[in-house]
Amino acid sequence: MTPSASMTDTKTDVSLVAAPDRPTNVAPIAERSRVYADQEKAPNTVRAYRADWRDACPRGEFAL
């Protein structure tokens, strides 16, 4: 079974142009994402993870 001519002759123009209704400056979005990621874990959890890594790697190969 062969594809019809209309299926093989169609070309799609894919342009990499910013849509006018979308922000082009993503810095504020990236900053909010960073803050959100920093707040993902409670400070005590991060402190416990650091202590665990210190115990597992006393020479400091994996510093957090």
C-alpha cells in the first residue's frame, strides 16, 4: 500500500519565532523556579542529608 500523493507532497513550515502572547524574558520564571526548588525540602531534611553525606564520605568527595 503506497501513500497518496497528497500525503507526500505536503510540506510544513516550522518557524522558530516567539509567539507574541508568550514572554520572551524567562529570567523571572527561572528565578521563581529556583526559589520553589530551594523550598522543596525542609531545612532539617537538608541538614540531615548533609550529615549523612559527611558520614558516608568523610574526605568530602561529595560536598553539598
